[in-house]
Amino acid sequence: MPYYQFKKVWTPLQLLGIKLFKDDSNKLWVKLWNKPKRPL
């Protein structure tokens, strides 16, 4: 599995537990509650 470095992107959705991240190549990933991150 490749190694990614993520930056958290703040959105109001974080208040609901939906978090967005950007990886090294500016690709968006989403994390819903306690599930693993997946590409958007």
C-alpha cells in the first residue's frame, strides 16, 4: 500500500463527523465517522 501524507481540509461537515483530507497530489479523500479514508 502506498504511503500518503494528508492535510485536513476544514469544512462545516466536520461538525457531523465527515472529514475531508488532501494527499500529496492534491487528491481529495473522505472519512465518514469511524470508517477508513477513501478517495472521493
